[in-house]
Amino acid sequence: NLIETLLNTAEIGFDTETTGLDANICELVGMSIAIKSHEAYYIPFTENRTETIEVLNEFNVLFEQKSILWIGQNIKFDLLVLKNYGFTLKGNLFDTMLAHYCFEPEGKRNMDLLSETYLQYRPVSIEELIGKKGKGQGNMRDVEIEKIKEYAAEDADITLQLKEKFVPLLKENDVEKVFNVVDTPLIKVLTNMEYEGVKIDTDFLKSYSIDLEKLAKTAEESVYEQAGVRFNLASPKQLGEVLFDKLKLDPKAKKTKTGQYATGEEVLAKLAKENKICDDILLFREFTKLKNTYVDTLPELINPRTGRVHTTFGQTIAVTGRLSSINPNLQNIPIRTAQGREIRKAFIPRDEHHVLISADYSQIELRIVAAISGDAAMCEAFKNHKDIHTATAAKVYGVDESEVTKEMRYKAKSVNFGIIYGQGAFGLAENLSISRTEAKEIIDNYKKEFTGIQKYMDDTILFARENGFVQTLMGRKRWLKDITSANFTIRGFAERNAINSPIQGSAADMIKLAMIQINQRLSESTLQSRMILQVHDELVFDVLKEEVDTMKELILDGMQHAMILPNGVPVVAEVGVGNSWLEAH
């Protein structure tokens, strides 16, 4: 009866109850469905997987309907749970968490909070059913049906009600386009990627862990030798006392609120230029962090059922629109140092018939700066496929491009990237270890040669002051309430965000559109290759060897035509192939 009723429904509020929070491991305990406010249904499942699949099969006629709109809060989780039982929702989606993110990118958005804020209703908390987070917490399997049906049905009902509240808010805030064209279609793409996962080379990680331990030990011993005393290097308090009381490295050393010396990365990096001990401390920290955060942790994240690591992509975390990821956090795998890059060796193809393809955008943020600002010199350089940093250096130093030295190019590169993050002469001087006078001269020359960029910066700040927000090329908005603050520091921070958000956000939107297009073409083809990872401006694919050439073409086409930039600025992506992520990149 329920299924027949639902088949004549256009919209369904949907939620699953599971034994845990990892969609690739947990079991389905039940699902709830709501089609009108204050009324919902709960369908329980047994522990027997075969019986669960039998019940889901009954519902498959519903899952297959392309005309149904499925409404959920973080619906990617529910899609992934169903996919692991062999089922897919073919209809369109509406994610309340994602909708809220589009018109309010900052802040928390769990369902209980959204319910209290927008429906003035406080739902039953999960802790009332299974206890507080921690070791003693039970799971949904143990909750009696009377309790769980109230809790689960309420979830589906509230989600349905939130959707009614959010549709007008998306329109009011003029963010329907980014919600409908970019963020919503991406849900199914990310579901597929999380489902696929990536294979990890555990043997490599075991031996690399030993190498890192040795490197950390060497750096640590070097620190003790230079300090003339052994102490706990992991204790900021003891370290501060050694560096600033005993060795007197900086008479103006700053202290934190707790009264101990500040020994953060920035402080040590500044001192490292003159003091090898600080360099060694930074190395010790880097090696220890790589070992603990990645090398020793990755093997623990391997799914026992699939033998692969399945990261979880977050669409609603970064204010700029960038994706984030957890378990493991792929966005934070360091690539600036040789030791950090090595970790990418651990990511490998699924078997000997596959290779990895890595594709990434070339200087995408600078291309977007050129396109949005319309700066003639910069647009011209990109249109003529010049090396942008060399072209910039030639202009800034007033020399011919053939006369640009390595050092000039390096400084120009620093200005190119620094400017879009609102860096001034002081920051540039610090960054390049040059005098503030020289830094100011470089920036002044830059602004004179690239007048369009200065104009973009001024216009954007003005726009933000008048409208309270800035937006990307796709209309993703970032609200900046501090843009008119009387406090110089707070206002300055908002102004830097105003300049940077449209650039970072447009780059984020572009790669999302590319992922949607590539996924679409893969699903329409008979290709067996799969998109598996996204990191900043880069996509990684697990590719069947005989499909390499076809895939290269498909990926480049998808990435380079995902979003056409204004002012004729070309978008360029590059692909590499290898037997590990490091080799492919």
C-alpha cells in the first residue's frame, strides 16, 4: 500500500538509520519516508542482509522512478548506504544541508539546529536513544521499535519541512543557479567516488614509516646537540625556554596568552634562516606529523570489505566552495616537500591491468584573476600561452622576456600569488627575505603594469561594501559582514576575503562542473575507468590500460570546457599517467 501511494508522489522526504557513521561499512537498520508534514513512515530491516535486500527490492520500483524528487539532509550518506546494498535513487535530489550552505556558507548546519532555527521545533536527540558519544555509545540496532520509529520518522518529516522553508530562501538570496547546476548534481558524482575508493600500498607505507622515524630521530638528536641539553622536543613550553631563555635566539620573542613563548611554525621559519636548530625542529615536526597523520594511519583506514580506502568528501565545510575531505584528509597531504610528496606513492591502481591518471589545472587561479579583472597585459600573456611568471617579471623589471633571470621569475611568481591573497609590501618582504623598500618597489611596478588587477581589487571591495557579499562567476556568494567594520584589522581581513573568494570560489566551481561532465560521459559510455579522487585543482582516475588514450581526451575535454572564462582567457589542464599517484602527477 505504501509503495503504491508513493508511486503517485512527486517529492519524498527520505532518511536511513544505520549501525554507524561510515556509509561504506555500516548496516541498514531502517529507512523513513515522509510525503506530507507531521506524518511519516518507518520501515525496519533485520540483521540478515539477504532479508534486507528482499525488502529493498520491493521498493526498487520507487527507487527507479526518475520523476521523484528525493529530499534528504546530507543525502550523499543515504545514497552510499543504498549503493552498498546494490540500489540507486534514479530521481532528482534536494539536500537540505547543501541548500542551507548555499545561502549561508558559514556556521553549523546539523539537522537539529536547522529545525530549531527554521521550524522552531526541537527534535528527539540521537543521544536519548543510544547514549553520549564515546566508547559506551550503543547503536541503532539496539533501540526498541517504538522509540526508533518516532525518531526516524521525525527526521524524514523535518527534512521535508525544511525543504519548504529553503526553496524561497535560495531564490531570495539568488543562489539557485549554483545550487541546481553545481552543488546538487555533484552529490551523485561524489557518491560514486566515495564508493570506488582507492587502493593503498601497505608494504610501501610500512617501510616508509621506518624511514621517517629515522629521519625524525636524526633531526631530534641534532637539536639536542645544538641546544647542549636534552629536553622534550614535543613540549612547546620546554622548547620555548631552550630557544629564548637559554640560547637567546630572539630578544623580542613573543609570548602566548598562557605566558609561554610562541614556537609555532611561523616563528621558527623566520628564525631558521639564521639558526640551523630551528630548521631541525621544523624537520622533526614535519617527519613526525607525516608518520603519525598519514603513514601510520592510512592502513588503519582500509575498508575490510573492499580492501580500499574510501575518503569522505565534504561539500558544506569550506566557505569558498572548495571540497574538503576526511579519513583521510586528502586536501592536506603535503606536496611542498619531498618527504610529503612520497606519501602519494602509497596511492596505487586497483590491479596490474590499471594505471592512475592525474589531471590538474594549470595556474587556474591566475587565469581566473586575468579573466575577471580583464587586465589587458595578463589576458594577453595567457592567450599567447606565455609562462605567466616570466611575462610578469619582464613587465615588473622592465626587461625583455629573454632577459628574465630565475630569481626575477621567482619574485614575480610570489607577487602574482601574493596579490590575490591581499599581500602587501611587508608580507612580500618577509616571504622573499628582501627589504621592505624593494618589496614596495616590486608591488608598485606590478600595479602600474597590471592596472586591471588593481582596479578589480578596488571595485570588488567597493561592491562588497555596498552589497555585503561577493560572488563567483557561477553566482556562489560569500557574505562579508565585517567589510564595513571600524576595526582596521577586522576590516582588512574581510577585504582580503572579498578579493580572494570570487577567485578561489570560481576555481572550485570550475572543477566541480568538470567532475559532473566527466562523470556524465563515463556513465553514458561503456568505459570501465573510474574517477576516484579530487584534491584542490586536481582529479585522479583509476584507468584500464587500454582506455588510457580515450580517457586522457575525455578528461582534458571535460576540464578545459567545464566553464568558459570571460575575456577569452584559455583554460589549460595537464594529464600524467603512472603506477602511483606520485608517478602520475
